[in-house]
Amino acid sequence: MELKTNITAVDGKQELVITREFDLPVDLLFKAFEDPEIVAQVMGTKVLKFECKKHGSYQFETTDGKGNVVFRANGVIHGFVPNQKIIRTFEMENTPFGVQLEVYTFEPQTNQTSRLNMHVIYESAAQRDQILKLPFAQGINFAHNRLQEIMNKLK
Amino acid sequence: MNLRRDVFQAIADPTRRAILLLVATQGMTAGTIAANFNTARPTVSKHLQILTECELLGQEQKGREIYYHINAAKMKEVAEFIEPFRQMWDDRFNKLEALMKNYKTKNK
């Protein structure tokens, strides 16, 4: 099946753009980014903290069966305009991947469809490429054991 | 190999990207490649060395000349880094779409 998500990553640049059209009205699409329960399900992680407002912050954590923390990420919200825009940072804790700046733009297409643009800016082009090289295909979830192994090696 | 080389480091340089484009259609000698650039010959040689170390370029001896040609298999690797990442986001977004369709029905 053809993927509905497009990614533009120009060689040597420290950014990438992810775009996707949804068969959802824009308010419903936006809701998925402000409802912590939905965020938890989409990202496959526990949401410890989620303050959807300017100067708010959020925290994700995933534990394995034994209760060990295998993934923890956090960020702050810099801009929050309902149904239009979210500007936030994202950082995976205890990894060498640095902080990324994410600009989410929500656009209505028709009454029933909408489009999301995610502009992600990394600290450097090298860092962006390292993140792209992570073995995502093996697990949708960041908490996948393989990824954890690699992160441990990078520590 | 003196330094740690990777494919991304190799294609981060605009001259090296231009060299790859140049030899994409046919194999060329270092001299022919260098003739296409205003850069000094040793600089072009250095770029060729890096591209060869990263296995983006292959070398083929034809008589007295060495021809450089593109190693398509390695080029593919670059695109393939993006694909799993794209697949991950696509899966996430499909899930989001399904969840929100359900959400809409539930909250009607």
C-alpha cells in the first residue's frame, strides 16, 4: 500500500519536513495532539505530563515488563494556537541526539479532510542523519529493545 | 581509511554531490571529472578518494586509465534510511486517523 506520509530531507541540511493528509476535519486532527490519551496511544508510550499551552511542558515515559524505564522524552510548548499551530521542543533523555524544535501546522483542506505539516529542526545535519538511521522499522515504538541496545552503546 | 567515513558525510559536500551526478550516466577518468570543475585537480582527487572510501564510487581499470563509476547499491542506502522513518510516521498517523474516526463516532 502506498504511504500517505511524505518526508523531505535535503542532504546536508539539519531539518526535515513531514507532511500528511488526513481523512479527518482539522479540529479532530488537532484534538489528537492535545488529548494526552490519544497521544499515548499514537506514540505508544505513557504520558506523565502534558500541558498544552504556551510555556507548558510534557513528559513521556515507557517502561518494560519489569518496570525498567526504557524510553523517556520531554519538551516544552513554545506556541499553541488551537486548530492551527503547535511549536514545541522534543528531547529523548539520556541519548546523544540533542534537542529538536518541532513546528506543527494544521490546515483544513475540505470540511472532512486536513493536512499536517511537521517541520523538525535538529541541532546539526549530522544529528538529523543519526536519528534517521535509528532502526525504526523494527518497532513503531521507541521503546523497542533493539533501539535501547543501540542507545546504550551510544551512551 | 584514515578517518571514519560515512555516506552522509560524503554527500554533505556540494562538489561531491556534483561528482556523483556527473558519473551517474557513465564512468569517467579523474581527469575528465576534474575538467568539469574549477577546483584544483588535487582537491578533486581528494573528493574522489572520499567517495571511493565510502563505496559511493567504484574504480575500474581500462588499459592505462582508471574509470570511476557510481555504486548504485550504496546510493540506495541513503534513501533507505528515510524509508523506515517514513514508515514509522505513516503507521503512527494511520493509527491516529483510526482513533480519531472512532473518537468522532463515540462523541456524537
